[in-house]
Amino acid sequence: MSTYLISDIHGALEPFMILLSEIGFDPSSGKDELYLLGDYADWGSHSIETIGYVMDLDQSPHVHCLIGNHDLMFLQSITEDRDMRFPDLVWYEMNKGYKTWDDYEKLSDNNKKAISEWLRSLSFSIDIEANGRLYMAAHAYPYFGNRGKLGQIYTKNEAVWHRAGFDEDPFVHYHGKKKYSALIIGHTPTSYFHYCRAGRAIDGPNTVFFGRKIIAIDCGAKALEYPEFGRECDNARLAALRLEDEKCFYMR
């Protein structure tokens, strides 16, 4: 059995489907586990379709979906007590939420309700065991359920928004019994981590970043449809990490 992790699909449905084929993941086979670390929509043109596809995948007990900051912004826009014609403008404009919202508005009430309920069901973190090691996966930072003093640092907001440092120990304030080998995250494009460690920009396509206590797997797929972004678009890829041997798979 293999354990795969993918994050920050951002509406890149075709690359995502091809990547799943590349790693040979079949949710019905039961031989592999797939963890998706959030940010399924926004930026890409097929955002609502991507959410629908992931929702279908998530019916399998071998697929585990977490929530990201874009998913949370979307959820807040469709559930808060506001005129439904006016979603949160920071999400809608700056974070390319219109790629999701405009197609969401065309859905039936039943489909809208299904999306809302699914987003509400998503977890903020999950533990994963592989090769005798314990990992935590989250969109951006650890979350322990806000138990006691941990809630002052490891909050739901931090779990989807925090920008971890490339050499940071994200568990430094956790004093529980579990011994985590690393935190696996998306959220921040890996070019940032490589730049911080090297002290300079790294030429070539984005790659998965392996730090001391952090493994970052967002290889910038949100920029795939934006050639005006120059190098950011040229280097953008969607990544899958196989945890057992740390092999990485990439797709544009």
C-alpha cells in the first residue's frame, strides 16, 4: 500500500486527473490512500468541476480531504448572513474566487447545499502513519482541536493561513505524547521555501520541499493559467508525494 498526498489543485482539474492516473490511484481498489490538503478551487477555470470531482472521490474511505484557506473563504461566502449576490470581495477578487463563485451561482439549490455540507465536513488536520513514522498533514499549520493552551497557538485560522518558516519546527509548542516526524503542508508555493533556504531564486520548475520538520507540496499550480505571471507560470506544477519513499510526481 502507498500513501499519496496532493495539495492546492486550484481548479486545475485535467492536470489533477492525469496526475491521479500517473500514480495509479484507484479509490475503489483499496490498495492506496490519498490525502488532499485543501484549496480545491479558485484561480483555475474548472474550479466548481474540481470540487465536484473531489467530492465524488471523497466518498471512498481511502480518500481523506482537508480544508484550505480558499475553501474556508468560499464556505464563509455561501453560509454567512449576507446577500448571496455579494461574496467576500477579498476572496472574490484578490484570491480569484470569482472562478468558483460565478459557476456556483449557476448550480441547483440541491447542489449548492451539497457543496456547503461537504465543505463543513472537512477536517483541519489529520495524522498519517508510514514506515513506522507519524506525520501530521494540514493545509498550512498543525491543529490539535484547540484543547487547552494549544488553542492559543494551533487554531483553525492558523491551520489554513499560517506561513511556516522553511526551517521552523511547527510542533515546538506541542507537548503531548505523540512524536511527529514532520508536518506536510500546501498553502505556500514551494519556490518560497527553496528561495529562503538557498538565499536566492531557484531556476526551473517548482519541486516538493523537504525541510527539517516541514514537507511542503504546493508547487504553484494556481499559476498554470496565468502566462502573464512569467516565471511563476512557467515553473508551476501540480505535485503528488508518495510518503513511503518520498518519491514525487509532477504534472502541468
